[in-house]
Amino acid sequence: MKEIYTLAGNWKVTLADGSNYDMVLPGTLDTNNIGYADKGANQWHPEINLGNATEEIDEHAPIATRFTRKHTYEGAATLTRQISYVPTPGMRVLLEAERARCLRLWIDDREVEPLQGSGTLSTPYVFEVTGLLTGNNKITLVSDNSYPGLPHDDIVYSSAATDETQTNWNGILGYFRLREVPETYIESVHVYPRGENLDIAVTLSTNGYFQDAGKLTIESEAIDTITYSLKAEKNGKIHMLFKDIPLHDDIRKWDEYEGNLYTLKTTLKIQTKATNSAEVTFGIRSYGSDTDGRITLNNRCIFIRSEANCAEFPEEGHPPMDVESWMSILSRYKAYGINYMRFHSHCPPDAAFSAADRLGILMQPELSHWNPKDALESEESYHYYKKELAAIIEAYANHPSFVALTLGNELHNHELGHARMVELVEMAQQMDNTRMYAIASNGYYGEQGCDETSDFYTSQKYYKEEIRGCFAAESDTPGQKGHLLGYINNRYPGSDHNYDSAMSILRKDYSKPVFSFEVGQYEILPDFGELQNFQGISDPANLRLVQKRVEEAGLTKIWKEYVEATGELSLIGYREEVEAVMRTKAMSGISLLGLQDFPGQGTALVGMMNSHLEAKPYDFARPERFRQFFRGSLPLVEMEKYTYEFGETLTAKILAANYGKQDMEGRLQYRLSGGGKEYKGYLNNTRYEKGNLTLAGEIQIPLTQWTKAQELSLEVELSGEAHLYNQYPIWVYPRVHPQCPDTVYEARYLDEQARHVLEQGGTVYLSPDATLEALPHSIRTQFTTDFWSVGTFAAQEGGMGQYIDTQHPIFASFPTQKHTNWQWWCMATQRAVILPRAYRAIVTEMDSYAYLRPMAQLIEWRCGKGKVLLSTFGLHNLQQYPEARALQDSIYRYLASGQCEPEQTITIEELAHMVHGQS
């Protein structure tokens, strides 16, 4: 007896305009090279064109804000095929398509409705075609990705169908088949673990009449075999519940990075009918929260280390449907420390959950829903998402990795829509309480606080209380660096920031788990090496446009160093974000955006991995570097600052975050070293309980050994069975009182004396105030790289951090790397001047690839007969900071040394155009 008849193979397809093609299924129109040209008018933000936000888009021009589909089509596609298939006598026949858009079916001229509850964007379509197949039949399927009768805009805005990532593909994916089943068959089996009690519940549904008595057997290596007698039953469907089934004593729980799985086989035998069996895989785990409102897995507090997957698959334009591909995808994320995957406004296929089951990674799917204005307020939206929610919970119920779900991304609505949100969450909780549900991810952008119905809260803030470190402003923000919000760019840096204050306010209203949302989004300049990887359905025209502009700007030779510098700065930002949450005992974790480049929304290249999910070929992108701080257990040092002067005492607290599976015990050693000198110490032997943040002790280190400006390394290490390590940079400087050399004229603008000095062959140190009035052709810079993309958040200035000429003698007394680090914070957050043309600067401010303006913060020229050094840091206004005094002193020493011999030239007029002042 052949139970499966594949429908995979060649099909005929007719588009709405009457054009006909041959098509291979499973597949999409894109993968079959069918469709129309992708137009610029289809961009996500059509009013914004990368590189020129004021330019009107030419629909025939290359798409600059995202990858271009080589073929695109939205509408009905009619798929036809003649099949020769004779069903086995006495068997029913189901036609199943694992993943599709809107799908309608005809056998010959008769339309067949899908089975009740089947057929959503996230779950399979199932049609019963029993009695319709006679051995030579025409199958017609209409696949429609314009979503008639469904909330079109909510769907195509989501990651399930947006052209910004997955594409709004049209076709059929995964298994595509006819499946024979007995007249009475097992339709579904769900296993629900009760991890804390070490028992399970099994629900089972049958489809078909019991005209005779039968027997049901439930078998698994995890339980004793159950045999249940069935009586004749006229009802077409029977639902059975077997609860409190004890597990064997030697059961192994499913856990983080531990894919302990079991199989359960159910067999239905009716006296005169064919035997029918169903086999499912399951894991034993509990998932919930403790009395302090922290997420627990198997009754142990864990630290969520999440990534937002936005369905970026540039070669296929759709998610893979096989387990091995998902094993590879999730393993790459795991290499960076991920233990939890959030699927941004989409639900991955069954294969993804199966891979996560094996790897021990937690999964949070979402409905195919992104509506930032009136979510669930239309009837079509409410009814569709209610159906999709129930279908997801039913379809993926046996996967222990499936631990949480939200109704979509950044949903907004009014009273009716919110009431429906609450209704759907309560429905999900009643259907399956072994998982956690929330009304949205970052619902209302956090501006309406927490919803008590939700089992957890994931957002960027709680009302005005921020719970992540960086945001893009929607409009001009005079008080914020680079028009970016958040403490990382607007608070003098140390390693002591946490969200205790925000959480104490939040806890007055909400007692359940909280973790942050889409943290990071620090952009990295593009690596053009990825261009050679594009062989499939996507054309990276946006990247080629940037590459062309880089060439035109004369930056090709130095571009890889720029990429490296932005990547290193991005890594610094991500680390601070992660550790700030780890320093907050009340928070359950952090969700990033992201480790993978996002190809759309203005081209948001924020990842350690490119859009093909490959680690970028730079040191900053090595997984082990990210994993040094992105892990479940980590020693943390709380310091109020990173920069010190000789004779100060470094005072710090040392904490141990232990979200592993065992208590830890040992001596914490700390060591401050650099320049051939070191200071070591130990804290008392301490026990660090699992699921907790523990104060290990306080340290004081006198900074008396070092006699020159030095970058030091503060290392913290826990000895014992569990080896934990962390390291922090520290900068120490001599106590100086910078004095401008007598041979140099220091000016705030090109006054008459400055002009005279230059005309006489002298040296001018031009140090204006770091203001727009003094530097009218400049941008306001920030510490981090820009946020997400200037195409999406156009209010930001676009600075991408500093590229520093470390070989320049001006830094003889100011140790630095090529990229921005914490000792540059107060200088990096000032201004950068836009140069009249490309120059080689001592400190370059790299620009967003949307603009690629030549900019500098520290640069020297020959001007007239003299020499000029321009600083836009406004160092004279930063003398309260030891690092600013040290840099100012180093600049003065350089100018007095006779080494200032610029090779580049600038005119007095050009200089006066850049720097304004009183006349």
C-alpha cells in the first residue's frame, strides 16, 4: 500500500495577465524565474532613497534601499497538472501543502474546501479529496499572494511576506503530496510535559466513524505502555485526553543546549479496518516564571540571549523547509551565544522547531502580523489572526523548543483592537499553558506599559523608562548626541549602568518576566566581499550602488579598515548593552537586533554575520569574541568610569551572574596589568547560586605603579570547576595641565592674528567650540555607529565612529586603537567637520554609506606659508575629563616637537568657510 503520492515536479502556471509558464513545485515563482521586474516604487520607504533623502525615486532606477527581486509578482497564479493516480480501496485521501499563501483547490471542475482550521501562512493546508480521484484527473490550485479576504497590509508589512527580507513569494514549499489514511485515522497527537511533576498529558484526536470496537495503544521509551479499548462511536471525531501519565525515573529533561528527546507512538486498530499509527517526538521541560518574575526553564532561572530573525534568505527568498538547513542556521546563531530565537512577525516551518529541539534552543514565533496603527480592529484581521494563532499552537505543540509566542511586532491599536489582543492571549493560555504568550513584541513601543494578561513583557521601554541603551530619534533632538537617544551616547561611560530604577517602577504594575527588545542595531559599513555570494533570486543592487560611491569617493583602498573600525565599535556597543541587562537582577534577558545583516529598510547592515548568515571576514565578527560576553554565566565589574589619573584609586564592585545549570564555587581573582606592570588580588571563596546575580565583593586598586599614559587590562577570573573570565580596558594618564607652546598660536576661529601667523609661516592650532555656530558645515557626532539605517531613521546625523591614525606622532602620549573606544567618548560625542574634498585625517569621522561625506575631527594642513592643525573636539571645554586633558597635552607636545610637517594643503578661504567666529 502506497500511503504517499508526491505532487512534486513540473506544473503549468498561468498568471493574471494570461501568460503561461512551466514551473517546478515545491518552489516559488522567483525560484522558477517567473514574474516581472522589481520596481523602485516597491520600496519600503519610497520617499527615501539611499544616499539622497530628498531625491524623488525613479521607478526604473535600481532599488537603493533593499535587495532587488529578479522576478516579482503579486496576485493569483493558477497551477495545473494532470495526474494518474488510483487511490487504494477503502482509504481516504488528503492533499497536503506544507506552506503556501492563500490556496484554493479544484479537482477537475469541483472546488474543494480546506479542512477546518487548516491553511494559514504559518501552517499546512490540508484538503480531503476522497472520492474525487479516479485515475486521470486535473488538479488546479490557485495560489494568491495578494491575500484576498485577509489583512493584506498587516501581512506584507510582516517578515512573513515583506520584500525587505523574505519576499512576498508565491508558490508552495515543503511537502506537497497526496496522503492516504484509513477511514478512521489518528488526526493529531499532542504531548504536554509537566516537567516539575515528571509526568505528561497526551491529547489525541481521531477522524472517522467507529463502526466497530477498537484498541488504542500509546508507547514510548519514557512511559509504560498504555492500552485503551474503544467502543463503536458514531461521532466523526473523537478527542481523548490521557493525563498524569508518570514518566520513568531515569528521564532526561530537555534543556538549554540539551536536546533530550523521546518518541511517542500511538496505534489505532479497529477490528475490520486498517491499522493506523502516528509517531511524534517530544521533550520533557517546564517553562514559566518564579515568584520574582524571572523566566524559568525546569524551575531554574535562565538568562534569555535572543536574536530577532527577520526571515532573511537572499538566495531562495523563503525559509528552508528541511531540518539539516535549520540545524546549520541555528548552530551559527548558537556559536555567538544565542539560546533563544525570536521570529520577528513570522513563524518558521516545522523543520526549524525540529532543529531547535535537537540543539536545545528556545523558540518564540509570532503571527504574520505587523500593524503599528489599528491591529485586530478589522473583522478580516481579527478572524484571520485568531485562526493563525490556534493553528500554530496546534501544529507545533510537540516541540519543546516552542516556549513563547506574541501576536506580532510593535502592534498598536485602540480599545477594540486591544480587547481582541487580550481575548487571543487568553485563548492561547487556555489552549496550551505549557508556553508563554504576550499581546505583542514591543507593543505600543512600550509607551502604554505592560499588559497584565501577557505572560511576559518584551519592549524597549516602560512608558518613559528605557530598558535598552540606544534609540534613534524620530526628529531633531538638540540635547542628544547625533540625534540618538539612550544612555550609551548621552551618559559619561562606566561599566555600572543597570536598569534597576526602571524595573522598580515597572514592578509596581507588573510582576511577570521582562526582557528587552531589538537591542543594538549598531550599523557596520558593508563588506563587499559578500557580492560574490549572490547566485539566487536576489540582486544586491543596493550594495553595488554603495560600492560605486565608495569608489567615486576614493575610499576603496582604506574601506576594509573602515569596516573593521565600525565593526569593533559595534561590538563595544553590543557588549555594553548585554552587560547592563546582566547587571539588572530583575530582568530575564535581552533580545538583539541583530547578529545578521538586514538587507532592507534603507539597508541596515547591523550584523556580525552578513545576509547569507556567514561570519564577516574580520576579527570583530569571530563568534568566540561575541560569546565572551554573550553567555549565561559571567563575572561583571562595576566601575563608574574607564579613565583615571596617576595616584587615583580604582574602586569597583565585582558581580557574578550565574544563569547556568549548577551552583558555582571558587575564588575570584582580579588582575590589572599593562606596560610590564601588574596588580593582583583575590576575593574570598564564595558560592554563586544558579539563577542568580551575586555580589562577590569590592576591590580597590591604587594606580601608583604606572608612570606614562597607558591602556591597562582589568581581568576577572573565577577558578574552580567552572572557569569564568571577563576583561575590561582601563586608561590611566599623568596629571597634566596642558599649555599651548609659545611657538604656536591657538585660536577659536581664523581671526586676524591667525591669518597673520599663517602668512608669516607660523603654526596655528585651530580649536573652535564644538557647536554648529562655530562649525556650520559639520555634523553632531555620537559615540556609537549610526542606528539601524539613516534610510529608516533619517533624523540621525549619520556618523559611523572614528577611524584613527594610530601611527601619527600626535598620539605619542595618548594610547589609542584605530577604532573608537571608551577613552574617546567625550571627544567622539562632539562634532565633525565636513571637508571641502577628500583628505587624509588624523581622526576621521566615518560617514554612513548613505552619504559618504569626507569628515574629520582632527586634521592638519599646510595653509599659505604656514601650518594649521584643526580640532573639532572643543577640548578647551572638556578639561574636566582626564582623557581630554591628556589628549590636549599630547597635541601640544606634538606641535612643539617640530614633527608637524603636513603634506596636504588647504586655502585660507576654505578654512574660513569651515570655521566661523566673530569678525
